Amino acid sequence: MEIHRHDALADCGIIARIFECVLEEYEERGLDHFTAVSNKRMKRFVIPDMYLKKDKEGVTS
């Protein structure tokens, strides 16, 4: 399966698949609820070379 990266719709699909795997594991373990801990945070970071396209003259976007 090909994963398209850095596309908002594709990213949502990836997140959904990860969440489905988590829920399947909960089911296998007999857990019937999911608790999100409010004091935990996920930080986003940028790796410029992954997001910026370069042409002969430099960075274009």
C-alpha cells in the first residue's frame, strides 16, 4: 500500500489506520474503553528538507 505523505487528506487516512490498530489491540486485550490523558501533549515539528522543494535557483516552496 502506498502512503502519500504531506497531504492533509492522506495524513488523516494514516491517522485513522493507526487509531484502528490501537482499537483492535484494545479489543484483543479485552479493554472496553479508551482514556486520553489530558496532561500529555504531542508536539509537531518541521524538517525543512521534507517540506521544501528545491530547484536550480534555490527553495521554491
